[in-house]
Amino acid sequence: MNKEQKSKIIDCLTNEFKVSKSIVICDYKGLSHKELEDLRREASNSNTKVQVAKNTLVKIAVRNSEFGDIELSGSNIFLWSDDQISACKVADNFYKLNKDKFEIKSGIIEGEISTVETINKFAKLSSKEELIGMLLSIWTAPLRYLVTGLDNLKNKKDEVS
């Protein structure tokens, strides 16, 4: 890989990392091509991006994104998303299916270097869509109760008449 290609990769990763809210770093040593494709498919369904890149290039991209310095070693695959939860969920779900070949190492959430425990906590949170659904359910509950009450009152009056 020549210097120009490395520069393009660094620029691309820097731009991606700057707009992402979470980056998860995982060890993928031992995964088959099919398993990597399964990870990419699951990530794509969750609006999460996946990339295997050289550690030195990623270190530079992370530094350029103003997240500070991060220690990277071994074979790493990087997952990132525009929200704090998606990349964490994808990594956690994939880890549960491939414990012997896939390991979550660390990450960056909201610009802060995070531990595996923090990533696991974020993976357990509800997604934005689920939270909006819960909120809408709470907001519409009084109206549902009012309609049910009026319907019961109408049925009671019909029985009396």
C-alpha cells in the first residue's frame, strides 16, 4: 500500500469517526469469511459500519478525530455508528454467537475511550426507536382510557334502555 492510499484511508476513517457517536474495537481472529459476512449484514441492518484496517492508520484517524490516543494491538475490526447504542448492540450480539472467535476489546463512546463493561451496558439499552415507541404509548394511554370509559358508559346506557 503506497502513501497516497494510506492517506485516503486515514481521511475516510477520520471523516467517519468525527460524525460517529460510538466506535467499538473487536478482535476477530479465527472468524471465517461467512461469519464476517454475517457480522457485516447484521451491522448493515443496524446502520452500523464495519471496517478492518491497519492499527497504525486507525490510530492516526482517531487522533485526527480529536478522541486522543488509543492503544491497538493484534487483529482488529472496527464497528461505528451515528448513535451510541447500535455499534455496541451489534458487537455484543455477535459476541454472544461467536465467543470463541470474537472478542470486544474497547471502544470510544461520545469521544471518551470506553471499557468492555461500558460497551456492554450501552448494548443493553433500548434503541432510539424503542424509546420513542414507549413514549408514544405513555402519551396515548390517557386518551385510550377515555375512549374505553366512554365506550363502557355507552354500552351501559344501551343495556339500561
